[in-house]
Amino acid sequence: MKLTKKFGRIFLSIAIGPGMKLRKIYICSDPNLLEELFSTKQFENFSERNSVYVRPDAHLFLANGERWANLRKSASIFTNKNIRSMNKLIEYSIIDVLNEMKIGAKKCEILDFCDYADLFFAAMISRIASSLIFPNVNLIEFPQKYVNFAKDLIIKKEQHKENEQKQKQFGLFKVLYNHILMDKQNINESSSNNSTTRLEVILGNLLLNNSVKAAGLQTISFALSCIVHFMANHPQVQENLRSELISLQKEDNNLLLNNSSEKALIDGVINETLRLCPVVAFANTRKCSIKYLTKNGELCLNPGDAIEADIFSIARDEEFWGKDANEFKPERWFNSPHSPSSFLALLPFGFGPRRCVGIPLAKHILKKTLTAIILKFRIIYENACEIELMGKEVLKPRNVLVRVKEVKDSIDEE
């Protein structure tokens, strides 16, 4: 953001690549230019991400060419039908988190919500993994073994926080994945290898590699922590959201999740959080494959040159968002002269054919989880504070320190 303020909406950065070759990277915060280059019309010329080296067996996020096209077609885990089929898995994982939060509420302790978000992610992944390997096993009792196992791993991970290098080497989800596969081998279930192959395609390609986690389900837990931060810092928004959720539940318990107009406050809360805290901002890069002159004639790109979107600067640009661009205002998404375009709304997920395939899943999970938390707990900050993001490939809050207080069944109270 500082460099963009100094050099303008587009400026050149030089990086050193393999063989000490210089690589040109244009940092861009001009939405019109980004929309031109990232669009479907220009996909053939800007189809690759700005990666120095891509392995032949690269996962969906980094793959190029025919491999990317094949992986993209097979990413069926994020279809609406599959998302609906995952509802029970998601709900059981939410219950795990609510139970842990209930314990914290009774103790009246200051909690780091990031730990609860990690627990939610571990619980959800363990259930998804075990359901794919053991499709006929009770979803409540059997996966709890892996949820508990994941909780122990999270505790171990926390012990490594003081040493950043050790933390990077601690493969939480890889250990969990191997643990589940080991159980399958021990049980020696009499089935074909199809389920295991499917598991490896979905989890292996979407979760186990660090770069994949950036585009996969782990980012949901980071986004959830950011949302809780803003809810704690904006108690009136939190109360308004609670009132809206109670009202929607009275009308139709499924209305919230089936609302396609995205004019509900919960949609504004999620979108506004992702605007101010784009946890995968690094994903918006493209590499040029031909000599290309932009429509305005101001920039000429050569093969190998890269464009990187400065999401943080765009998200706080007063020209697009108004003079309150740095403020958390969910209502701007549906009741403002500066209501964002579809392009600006999608930027946190990427844009064009290579945008995140998990947008429907991410929003579905965030809605269900946030709804459950807000209806059960009041989130309180001792002192309002700015959120501090950390990380390189994926941005996550350093911590979200809050108190939680149980609320009574508001529907019964009415």
C-alpha cells in the first residue's frame, strides 16, 4: 500500500528468478486494467500464475495448461449438490466449536478465537476425510476420534509458536491425513481403491500442500477469525446481525442459506471482512504469454512479464469505496452510492477463469458458522483494537482476543 501511494496505480518491480535472470512484475491497483487482463477474453494470454517453477504434478492452484483444465473440471467437491451433502459434516464441526466456546464462556476467560477457528477447520477436515474413506460409518461417533486427534495436534502446534521455523515444519493436516489412512489400512476394509483415489485427488490436491491450503478450506478458518474480530469491535453491528438472524429463522430456517440476492446483513459482514482482510491476496497474479498492449495504450507487456493485483490498496481506495474506505461498514454492500461492482466484490477470491473454485463452499460455511456463533454467544472485546495480519502465502490474524457470553434462546424470549 505504501509503494502504491508513492508510485501510483501501476509500477514496476524487479525480481530475480532462476539463473539470476531479472523478472518484471507490474504491481497494479487499477481495477479497470485488472478486469481487462484477468477476464475470460484474455485468459489464453494470461492463463498462468506468476510462479517461477511449476512441477508436472502441480495441484489446481499452480497447474497450467491441459493439467489445469483437467483438474478444474474434476474439482466437483464444490458443486451445490456436494455442498448440500456436506451440511451434516459442517454442522457437527460447528457443534464441536460451540461446545468449546461454552466452556470458555463459563470460565469468563479471555479467549483467542484463532484457536477455535483452527479447531473448527480440523474437525471439518477430519470428518470430510473420514467420510470419503469410510462412507458408511456414523458421522457423529466415528470422526470424533479424529477431531480429538486433531485437537491434540493443535496443542502441539501452539507449543511451536515461539519458533517460526518449527511451526512451518509442523504438518498438522498431513499428520491427520496419514492417521486416517493408517486406520483404513488397519481395518482392511473390503472395498476398491476408488475411494482412496478420490480422497487423494481431493485432499491431496486441495489441502496437504502449503500453497493449496491458501486456496482451500484453511482460509475459511482465518476469515472466520477476522469476522469475529470485527463483530467484537462493532457491537452494534453484532446486535443488528443477531436480530436479523432471529427474524430470518422465524420466517424460514433455510432462507438465510438460500438467499441468492445477498442483501442480508450477514452477506455484508462477510464481504466487508474479506475486503479489509483479504487472506489470500497473493493469489491475484498472472503471467503474460504474448506481447500485449493494454486498451488504454499505457502499458506494453512482454512474454514472461507478470501482473500482480494490489488488493490491499484497491480495498481502501476512496475513489471506489468512498471517504470511509478504511472503516468497517457492511451496509456499503447493498445500501451505498459506492456499492461495489461484481469485479471488486470477487477480488478477494480472484477473478476470471482462475478464481477460487471454492467460493460457494466458503460462503456457505461462513454463513452457517457465523449464524450459529452469533445466535449462541455475545462476543466482547475489552478494548477496541486494530487487527494484525501475519503470514506470507496466507494471511491470518496474529490473535483475536475476546470474551464470549452465552445468550439465551432469543427466539423463545420474543
